[in-house]
Amino acid sequence: MSSPNPGPELPPRLARIRFRAWHRGTREADYMIGCFFDRFHHDWSEKDVLWFEDLLEEDDVHVMAWALKTEPVPERYAGPLMERMQQLDYVDIPR
């Protein structure tokens, strides 16, 4: 699956991250994680990018549970980015 709106060309590192965010294995995870990247990566610091790269290493079931607040968030992922992910108002599913 690819993003419904690829947008402008990204530097190679961010393009790889974006690809991984949109190719998670389930449609639900693709939209949750891919839309999060698309909506917010423009404002991320290097530390934020590293946080997201680490998050991409986690199993989708955990990332989604943390975002949906059905599992406690591990300390290493707790903070402003996870709090933003938990709002879920960035998910844009085309009809």
C-alpha cells in the first residue's frame, strides 16, 4: 500500500522512513503510522526522527495499542510525540 497523497519528494532518509511507515502489514497500521508521519514529520527534530525510527522497529500490535491507549506506553516512547499520536485526529482514510 502506498500513501494516498505522496506529497513532495523527500530526502532519502525520510523517504525510507515514510515507506516503512506506509508498509506495515495491515491497512489499519499503515493509516495510523503512515498518516502520523505524513502529517507531522515536517516539524520534527533529529531526536524526533530517531524516536520514530525506533518506533518503526516495534510490532504494529504494540504501536497501535499504545496509540489507542489500550496498553501502557513504554518509557522510551512516552512523551509529546506519543501523546500526539494518541490523539488520532491525523488519520485520513480516503473513501
